[in-house]
Amino acid sequence: MANVSNDTNLIVFDADCIFCSGFARFMAKHDRKAGFRFVSARSGLGRSLYEKHGLDPDALETNIVIFNGRAYTKMASFAASMKSLGRPWSFLAVVNLLPDSLANWAYDRIARNRYAFGKRSCPLPSSELKDRLID
């Protein structure tokens, strides 16, 4: 299992989900400042990070975004990611203005139905993502 330091900005994502892998490809392409690295949630490191943050590593119902030493899940993970990109993407962090119960309700609806929205087998990672994939 790969070892990462506490100051590594990470995105742990379900590589089998078309939304999650698309999000990871988007972040790899647009991330110029934060230097995110990426970890498949199904890998040994991904599973251990889910457990470390009190999440079920078999359910994979959220991405985990670790930014500046803090872990974010559900809609907060999306907001933290967008904020890290700077303008114009940081404007999408407006989802943080929603009450957590509403934001996470919407996130959960998408997460629970994500395989129905898109194929379960995703395309190979982009070169930007492949270069920053840890495990």
C-alpha cells in the first residue's frame, strides 16, 4: 500500500462510477494550485482512508477530499474541491450556503443511483489523472 504524508491533498473516488471518475478527471485537468493526488476508493489505500474517516469502504457513497489536512465528504467535498481551483470554479462552492441536511440529501440521492445514470465501467484515466494516481 502506498504511503502518503499528512500534507498531501487527496481525492479518493470510486473509479467504477462515471460521475466520480469524471470528477477526478475534471479535477486533474483544472487543478493548478492544490496539487491533488488521486486514490481509487477500491484500492487498499482507498479502503483504509474510508475506514480512517468512519466510512464504510464497501458502500462507497461519497468521495473523500483531503485538502490542507482536513477531510471533506459528500457535498462539502465538492465545495472544497471547487474552492481549491480558484475562479471561475470557486463560485460553485456556493453549495456550502445550503443547509447540510439539504445538500447531503441531494448528494445522497445521486450517490445511491450513480450506476443507473452511467455505465459502471469507466474509460481509462486521462494522462493528467494517470500521472497523479497513487493507488
